[in-house]
Amino acid sequence: MSNLDLSRLLPKDLVKLSAYNPPDGDCRVRLDANESPYPPDPLILEEIRRALEGMPLNRYPDPASRGLRSAFAHRFNCPVEKVMAGNGSDELIGLLIWTLRGNQGKAPPVVVVPTPTFAMYSVAALAAGFTVHEVPLGPELEPDMEVMLRVVREKKPNIVFLSNPNNPTGTFYSKEQVNALLDASSGLVVVDEAYGDFSGEASWVPEVASVGNLAVLRTLSKVGAAALRCGFLITGSDLLQEVNKVRFPFNLSRYTQIAGEVFLRNYELVHAQVAAIVKERDRLAMKLEKLGFKVFPSRGNFFLMNCGGREEALWCFLQDGGIVVKFLSRLPVTGDALRITVGTPEENDHLIGRSRDFLSEGGTDAKG
Ligand SMILES: *Cc1c(COP(=O)(O)O)cnc(C)c1O
């Protein structure tokens, strides 16, 4: 027996990374993970219950998730052969990186992302040996297209990841901006529409039929079914065949396939919840702005907020009051910031009340 020599076995880029750290324990109001505050409509839950009855637990699920994929294709208007289902879109991000890593021995493969953005793009890319180029958003967290296009032309990335709307900033890339990136890039451009429903804009999914270097990601996680772990990759079928070689066959449980299919077949019931969340987002943002906080405009179900250097203090104060939001330490562009997920009206009122208490107990205004 000998000790495991991790220093020899691990790639050095992995050593520098840290694992996802979930907040622990009890909190009454969870506004940190960009989940929907609403469980699915009772009609959906009842239909899932019925569909699960008599499920053959002794048999493997369909390795191709056919029923689920065809429900997606029908709902989002694209051919079913261009859709892959994943164990959350996280899995699909990993599979894209694994598939498009180029040939060993030459210069390392490259990913380009704006920053700040969803951390998993660079975590997965670095762990797979990619070089990651980050392009900072502008001072108001708007896209910096000039630099983005220049970096894409110079670095020729294997993959550009755009979260649209962007987590954690709420930034939205217009059709023109995404088209400019698609034109400038000889690699794959991934438009991650995890928050697409909240933007009120058209999805890029139907475009995969005609745009060869476009891939779109969607997920059920932010619209009421995070527990399912159900995401989708939509792209031209040549690439999809290759990704399918590295995907493990039974990546989605039968529970997820069945429940996800029911959820998608009743997706119109999601739209009412989305509309309520968007309305609350704008109300909550306005209330917090009135208290003196700096709220960045967002097209998602969350927004980023600065409070004059007292972000961590406010975060602790909220937590003591049973309210959890996401504290993002030393972000590019904004510095320390809080990312607040929009909750139910009651949850949002708790947050507003507690933030007001913070200011009065602190004895100063939000600008410190
Ligand atoms: C939450 C999130 C995901 C992950 O979605 P899952 O389907 O739950 O894995 C992907 N992309 C972005 C930008 C997200 O914020």
C-alpha cells in the first residue's frame, strides 16, 4: 500500500479550483440560487404522479430520452434530432468542453467568456486543460462588444460561452450582438438560455437549423423544476453526433425523463409564474433603489446589487434574519456584490424590511 500521490496525478489547473459551496442549513427565505419560488402548478404535479405509476424500476431508462426530447422539440420549435437532454445543463456544458477540446500536443484549446459570468464555464474549461480568456463587461455591466469581438478574432476560441441573460449580472445580448459574435467566431458560440424565459425575447433555439456554429442551452432549473436536473443542448446535428459519443448512455433517470416531459407538455402554465416573477423583480429592484442601494438592471429572475462597500455586512445581517442571498466577493467590474433571486411577494417584502432595518441600525445610508 502507498499513499495516493495527488501532486503527480492531478492537473495543476484543477488544484487551483475550489468546489461549489452550498449555503448550510436552515433559512426561511432562500433567495440565493436563482430557483423559482413557486412549485409547479398542481395540474403538472398530478399528471407527473399518474405518469410515474407502474414505472419499471428494474429496467434502465431510455438512453436517448426520446419522449422528453420530442416534448422539448415540439415546445421550442426545432427538429428532435438537434436536441440532446442532459442531467441539468451543467452536464451539457461539460460535454461540450470535453468534445471540443481539439488535439493534444498543440497549443491548449481556448474558451472566451465575458466576466463576471456563470462560474462553471471556466471551472469546467480549466479542469479540462483549456486556456480561458475573460472579457470584462462595461461599467454598467453592458456587453463590451468591441473587445469581445477583438478577443474572439485574435484568440480563435474553440468555444464562446454567453449566458443570455447573463448570470450574475442580468446583462442581455441583443440579436445583433450575438450575430456579430457568430460571424466573428470560427468556433462554437453557446447561447445559454437558462434565464431565457424571463427576458421576454425570442429564443435562439429555432436558429440552430440555419446557423452552423450556434449551440443553445436551456434548463428547467430556473422555471420551477430545479430538483429534476433536466437540461437541453440544441445544435446542428453534426456536432450533436460527436457529443453523443462522450455522453454516458443513461444520463437521465426515468423519473426525470417522465416528469420533464409532463412539465414541457404543460409549459404554458410556467409562463404565468414567469410573468409574476418579472413583475416582482421590477418592484423589488425599485424598492431597494429607493433605500439607496445600487441595483443593476436585469433581464433574469435575479439582479446584482452594490451597497457602498457594505455588501458582506448586509449579507450577514440578512442571514441573521433568516434570508439567504448570494454574496459574490470581489467580482470583476462591480467588486463585492450581492446577487438577489426574486422570491414571492412575501419573501421580497421580508428582504425589503430587513434591508431597511440594516440601514437604520447601521446609522448611515446605503452608500456607507
Ligand atoms: C443555473 C445555471 C445553469 C445550470 O443549470 P442546470 O440545468 O441546473 O445544471 C446553467 N447556466 C447558467 C447561466 C445558470 O445560471
